Amino acid sequence: MEHFFYKGEENILLKVSEYPEKIGFVRKELSKILEIRNLSFLVGSGCSIGNNGIPTMQKLADTLFVSNAEKIKGFSKILQELLFTDEHKAILKTHKIDYLKEPFRNNLETFLGTLYNLKFYLDQIKNEADSKEINKVIKQTKNFILYQCLNEENNGKDSAVIDNYKSFYRKLSLRDSNLPKPNVVTTNYDLYSEKAMDQLGISYTNGFSGFVERYFNPSIFNYALAEQMDISSFKWNIIDSFVYLFKIHGSVNWVEVEETSKLFNVKELQNITFDYLSSQKNVMIYPSPIKQNSSLGSPYSDLFREFQKRIAQNQSVFITMGYSFSDEHINNLIYQALTIPTFRLVVFCNTHYQADGDNKVRINIEKLRMLNDPRIWIIGSNDSDKTRSGENYLHYFNTIVDDLLPDWSENRIETQNTKIIELINNSIEIK
């Protein structure tokens, strides 16, 4: 296994030989910049894979397109019904879309994008019959993705994934309380972040306000929870454990409601089932080449605006985990932030990874490395013939949260111990 830590074009891990030393070296380097004033993370789909987690888009394509009879037997009845029927296959054949061949075979994004473009063309020429047929395939594909993102097949079996998220948010909650609260941006539709913070008792805001009925309200990002420190003098302080969560591609439990007196007609549901959600208008940006245009409407435009504002502040660090740099809209915002001299970018990735049979992902990450900018750190591991037992990939989410992110609780304990020692010394002097 080949480990790397690029600062610009230089792999500074070449100076370190043993794996434990590499872990310690990376952790020490990260601890230097994570105490910066404005800290933001991007949590991509790679963070939710894990054991019994959410499949990648390529694996979803495998299931939707080429599941054999033996494999299908192991699926639940609901999942079997979400696979393509003979009717869907006939529609695709009529329009000469061979989903079993490239560029569709391993790429749901290209597949959905082609269907959307075809439907747009059919709508323009007023071919309502064919447009309805194509829409059947689009709806079936979207429902399949929704069901997989709910991960009902692995309900109760995905504790390892939730534990990774809990470790991540637990460490964030222990960051210096005098610094601004951290921002977590995610492209994921799943609810692992919310579940982890709920179980840990960490307060967060995701852009929704209300209790019984929660509606989207972007102004909520300007607020934070505070506790009253001194009743007599009205002193307030933001609570220690607080996170700003931005789900910039939407969420499985966001639905669009028609009749409402609210400014924004997006509602967050608490109790979610596939049967109910599949009948609603979900607020999710499904994978397709036109998703950059989809993100121009509300609530996406508001979320992206807040995202851009957070990372464009002076003295900002932006850390990407499980993100493949395949979303041009997000990439453009990161590139814009790099024009700010005090901005730092940390990318956890595998540089040998190639998405959907092309070099798009590697090229985007390689572009960053070739800038030879010491503000850009690229950290991860690649497969090699020299893999040793006991070594983990540096860009895996569990490695990042368990081994590489500094444990701020240690700093707190040291600080408290120092205060206690000072208190004891002062009491001795008084005596």
C-alpha cells in the first residue's frame, strides 16, 4: 500500500518509513491547521459506503441493470419491484438506449441525463405519448435510488457506518468553544449525519425551523443556540456542541408541498418510509449532467449560497472526505475560494481511483496537485504490491475520524489539569 501526503507536488510522507509514524505525522500536520478560525468539511458519498452502508452509483448501476436471477432472489420484494420490468426495457429498446453497454452500463449519471434530455426533446416536439413512456423509466430509476438511499435493506445492520459518523461529530463537538462553530457540507441524501448527532445529543441547524412541522428557512443559518451564563447580567454564550449542516443536494426526508403559507414550500419529515416518500415530490438532486442547473432553484440556491459564503471567509480550512471531485458546481466554488490567500484545502482521496470508466476524477484532483500550491494538501493511499497487514487506507472515513483527526478532548483535559494545578498552587501560597 502506497501512502501519500502532497503539499503542492511534494509527497512529504516519503520522508517517513513506518505506518504508525505516518499516522502520527499526518495527525500532527492536521492539528496545526484545524485550530484555524473557520473550519468546514465536505462529506461525500464515500463516507456512507462502509459495511452495509449506501452503495456507490456504480454499484447501484450494477444492481439496476445487470442483476441476475440468482442475485435477485436475495432482494426484498420492494427492491425486486424497483428493478426494470419488461415494459421499461421495451421502452428503452424502442428509443435505442442500450443500458447494458457503455456509456450507460456503469454510469447512472449519464443514463439519467440521457433520459432527461430525450424527454425534453419529446416535450418540445409535443410528442406526449413517448414523453410519458420515458418518464416511466425516469420515475422507476429515481424511486430505485431513493429506496437505496433510505437503506431499508440494511436497517439495523449499518451500525459501523453510524459509528464512523458519531466519531466524526464527537470530535467536532470538542473543538475550542471560543472558535466559530464548524460547518459540515454534504452531497449525501442519507440521514447518517442527523442520526449520529441525535444519538450524541449534539445540536445542529440544517436550514429548517419549526417543531411539529419543519419548513425550510435559510435565515436560520444566521442563528445559533446559546445558554444564559449569568441571569443577573444577561450574559449569553453559544453552546459548545453545535454544527451547521448543509445538505446541498437535498435529503431523502425533504418533500415539496403545494399548499403552504410559508415562504418556502419545502418540508422536512421526521418519520419516513419509502411507501410514503415515493408518492411525494422529493427534494433531491438526482445524479445527472444537468444537476448543476438543478441546483439553481430553491432550496439548493440558498444552500449553495451559504456554502460559498462559509468557505470564502478569511482564514478558512476546507476538508473534503469521500468526495470524488466529479461535481463541477462544487468544484467551481472550491476553485473560487482558492483565490483567497488565506484559504486552505485538504483533500482525502485515492489518486488511482477512476470514476465510471474515465479519468475525470483523477484529472480534477491532478489539476489541484499540479498547481503546486502548498495551501493544497492531498492525502490518501493507493494499492501497491507492498501492502502490509495492519495498514489502512488514509483516505477511508474510519481512518480519518479514528486516527487522523486530532482528539481535542486531550487539549481540554490538559487545559483543565493546568487550571487545577494553578488553583492548588495558589491555595498553597495563601496558606
